[in-house]
Amino acid sequence: MAVCCGCILSYLECWDNGGANCQFALLNNLPFRNEEIHFTESAQSSTTQTDSLRSIFQGEFILAIVKPFHAQRPHPEQAAAVSAVPYDVVNTAEARALAADNPLSFLHVSRPEIDLPDGTDSYADEVYAKAKTNFDQLIAAAPLLIEALPSFYLYRLRMGEQEHTRVEQTGLVACCSVDEYDQDVIRKHERTRPDKEDDRTRHILTIRAQTGPVFLTYRADKRISTLLESVTLAEPLFDFVAADSVAHTIWVVPHELNALIAEAFTVVPLLYIADGHHRAKSASRAREALQSQNSNHTGEEEYNFFQCVIFPDDQLRILPYNRVVKDLNGLTSEEFLAKLQFSFQVTENAAPEPAEHGYFSMYLDGKWYGLKLKPEATQPLSLLDRLDVSVLQDRLLAPILGIADVRTDKRIDFIGGIRGTAELERLVNEGQAAVAFSMFATSLDELMVVSDANEIMPPKSTWFEPKLRDGLLSHLI
């Protein structure tokens, strides 16, 4: 069946004449339940065609499902104290220091080993038992309440005071479908590690809650943005500035808007995981375990859904994920620079941050160098090979510095772009690294195209900032 993209969006109150700005290539890659459908720019308009489209959107066509939920949350006056950085951006020592003087910190739940003796294995049985004990205690002490009605929320993050550096993004907090994750309607771009999956799956099953949201994005839709923006005119539920100077504001969406929001997201064909691949995979594995124990499984149980915050792509910023290497693989600085010049144009006195895709800045012996792949070098052809992180890995880190697998080689470390290039200089100047590489950030377009092609990006390709907080809204399963 061939149908017109413009007709589809007209059915959904398209804001364009004839759907002129629709992305036909994207639509042609969408998954269908029952039949193959080909979208064309022009097709005859008819009652029959409209009826066919209506049937597609009523269940044959897989689209994004968003669902309100009974969130477990703190009282507003305790929100700042309860909220915590994501469990996976701090190590045990850092988590222990952050929570030391705050018995309400959600780190006592997400990183419970901080309340056990030093040296306790983070994956030991007693760690998960402590998570359950601490969660129960926090429910009583904070206290944590359960929302009376299933609700959507809006979550706004705001970072930076200067206009040119300010970041503000507002996303919908909802539950998304585990089925859609499994069926790749919710797209991935990163591999998950079994040990990290095991950890969060066990954590979810032990406390029977998803306590950290998955960070999703979608191609922005003006109608959704307008609808959600209207909610922010009301008084927020939570509004505080965390210790890292990031402002967190959350509104409860009026319940009379729930159906409108759920319907509005039926024009969103795909969702993309920006951050939180391990949380999403763990939710899927937890569902599998709970379903196997439930002889009356219906598909509507709360474990069939996982908590997400869904941001439009036009509000997000990806920061670079920079690299530092501890040694030069037995080379002197002069030998290293000489090897670079076989494949790269090397310039001295470069800016610490590359200005565009295809350029790299390198800090060595107290000096910044600029790198760019030579025109005569064999140019990468595939989408993945053209990514800056791939070029650096394939043309420099592996062949010259001997780093074959960045996931396992302990000679390389990764520095989130939020820490700036001064941190790269410090690590090299203090002798903790021999060389540092400042990257141009991967774009959201690159992330989405890779995800749509069912490809996997190289490790440590993206760094999203600011970060969502754990503990403000939890999904009980």
C-alpha cells in the first residue's frame, strides 16, 4: 500500500501544507506489525486511503507509547536533599563523600555500598539487601509519597547564567514501553556491559522500583512543544538549584491533559536513547524475570514499562567526550609527532577546542597541536568510520599508541566535556597522562542516523549535560 506522508500528518493535524517538511526516508524505515507500507511524496487522496491511515494509527503501525504513572516522590521541601547525581557518574568514594552529611540522599539507595565497610564488593549480596533497607528507611524518613493519580510530569534542567553558555531543556517524564525497547522502536546507539546490566537488574528487582530515569530524545514537534510549554506557566512541584549549580524544576501535568499528551506523541515514530542504555536494558531484563513468575501476566503490569524523561532534540546539547592517554607507547614525543604526520596534517599553537567536525586538538609537552586527516590519506567511507571518535581510534589510538579496545585498555581515560580543556592540561602537566585529545562533539543528527541504521557508536562517543537527578520521581513495579 502506498500512502502520502502529507495525508498522514493531515490526519494528525499537520502544521505544513501537504506535509512538505516530512522525512520520507525516515517514514519508510518505520516498523509495522502486519504489512509493509511504502510512503510516497504524492499519492491519490481518497476516503479509502484515509480509512487505511486511520487503521494504521489505531494499532497496526508501531508508534511511541507514553504512559502516566503513580510516581513515588519526596515532599517538595525535601526534594533537594533527597535528589542525587546518577549512580553511574560517581565511584564509591565520591558517592560516600556526597552523601556523608545527608541521610536523605538517594545515594544511600542507588549506591548502598557507601553504608557498608570499605572494600565491600559493590555486587555482593549484602549491597542489594542494604539498598532495600535504605529505601524503606527513606520512604519513612523523607517521607516519600505515592502520587494519588497516574500523572505525567515536566522536568526542566537549566545550567549556566551567561546567555551564550546557558542550557535549558524541558522534557516529559513518562513511562515508556519495554516492548518498544525490545522491538527497537526505542532506538539504541551503545552496547551494554553484562556486569552493569546484572547490577541494575538486581537493584530493580530487589527494591521493586526504577529509581533513575532513562534519558530519551525525539525529533522535535512544534505541537508537542507548545502543549508542554503551557504546563510550565503553573507553579512547579519542585524547584531547586543543586550543589553543581544546575537548576531542577518539575511540574505535575494537569490530569485533564493526559489524553492529549498521549495522543500528541502518536506523531513521534521513534524515540532514541540519549543516555541510560543500562537502565533501559535492565528494565527489560527485570520485566522478563517478573513475567516468568506471573502466570496471570497481561502486559499491563507496571513492570512492562520503564520511567523516561523525553526531550526534543532541538533543546539538547552533546558535549565532547575527550581522551587522555597515560603514555606514548614507548615513543619519544618527537617520534610520536613524526608518526602522526604520515596520516595527519599537524599544526602548532592550535586552539584547545577544535572548531568543526574532522579536526582534533592535541595537548603534548605543554603545547596544543591541531590535527586533521590528510586529503591523500585513505578516507573513511562508512557512516561509523567517518565519526571523529572513529577516525581518532582507527588512525591514531590503535595503530600508533597501541590502544586496540578503549573499553578495556587501562592506559586511556575519558574526560567529559563539562570539565573543559583545562582539565586535560592539568592531567598532562601533572604527569597523570602523556597526551590529551580534545574532540569536536558528536552531533544529535549523527547519533540518530547511526541508531536508525541499527549501528553501534564507538564507546564514549557522547556526553550529555546537564544530568537528570535520581530519587525525585521513582516508578514502582
